[in-house]
Amino acid sequence: MIKLNIHEAKTHLSRYLSRLAKGETILLCKRNTPIAEIRPLPAALVKPRPLGLGKGKVRIHPSFFEPLPDDLLDLFEGKGR
């Protein structure tokens, strides 16, 4: 774990980015009192997620595609009440 005071972090943060990318954590301090941690993000997915994983698990009722009633449309457009 890397321990940095705020001034040092503002001045030299770019020096520590490579160590952060390798998995180390930065403990950010104010007058040597810890106030926050900076951690690396998990690695991005290398391959795209496949399509169709939920096929057959969700059923949409045909009425979903019917037009909304006029009174409900008026509410969306701010004409109601």
C-alpha cells in the first residue's frame, strides 16, 4: 500500500499510476491521517458478451405495443391536472 499526503498526491500522482495499475492501493492522507483509498478498477472484459442469453426467459404481452390512452399521453406531455 502506498501512503501519500494530499500535497504529494497532487504533485506526483502520475509517478504512482503504474503501481496502481498493477494492483496496489493508494492511501490518501491529510496531515498523515488516512481519509481515502484509491484502488485500481477491475480489468475490462476482453471478449464481448454473447447475445441471446435471456432468450425464452422474458415474455412481453402483446398489449405492451398498443398505443397509450390519450389521458396518459396528456400526463406525459404536461397537459394533465
